[in-house]
Amino acid sequence: MKTAASRKQLEQLADEVYGVTRAILALRARSKATGPEELSESEFITLDLLTKHETMTVGEIQKQIGIPPAQMSRLMRSLETKDAGAMVKCAINEQDRRKVDVTITEPGGTAHGRFREARRATALQFLQHLSHDDREVFMRILRSFRKEIDKHLL
């Protein structure tokens, strides 16, 4: 059973995680107009999934990112009609014509890479202020935290 002190410590830690998340979102909003990417977070997550899987169905992507069907349709339409070129290619699945297969295109891969690198650059800017030992501890904690999150995404 958790003690009151342990519970309070967990709540403080959750507040810190929330604060960092909120600050990152605020930085993202500020840089949106000047950033190199023109992707929403949902678009990036979709492209990220497609970089890890050669082809996915719309339903598989929708399940992974957890959005309603109507929003998924808008997301696919948006990725197919970007000004920089179609980020994805959609085609009827040959085995099951009720499904739509999605693959990432070259412009999609380029946009994904730029978006990812912009996010990494922001993280590097703030992480460089940590000592080597703090980085090691922080990395260990983040890996453990991410492992727990990943369990809920499957």
C-alpha cells in the first residue's frame, strides 16, 4: 500500500511531467509559424508509423493513433493533398477491397525527417544543460517511462 508521502511524491512528479509537456506544446505553438515543417502532430504520427511499416491499412493506422473514422478520413485527405506534394499514397487492398492500403511517399519521408529533426533540435537545446551523470540517469528513467507507455499503446 502506498503511503501518503509516496502518493504526494507521485503527484508532484506527475505535475512536473505535465508541466514539461505543456511547455513543449507552448514552444511548438510559438514555432509553428516559423518552423520548417507544416505537419500536425497526427500527420507526423501517421508518417512515423509508415516509416516503420512498409504498408498499413487506414484502419490499422486509425487504431494505432486512436482517432475517430471521420477524423481519420480528413487526416488521410490532408496528407494526400499537401502543397509540398502527396505525403502518402492510398490504394485499394488487393486481398480485401474494403480496406485501403497506405504507403509513405518521398515528400512524406522528407517532411517526416524535417519534423523529427526540428523536434530533436529543440530537445537537444535543453538537454545540453544537463551534466553527463544527469543525462545517464534521465535516459534510464525515460526508457523505463516509455516502456510503460508503450505497453498501453499496443
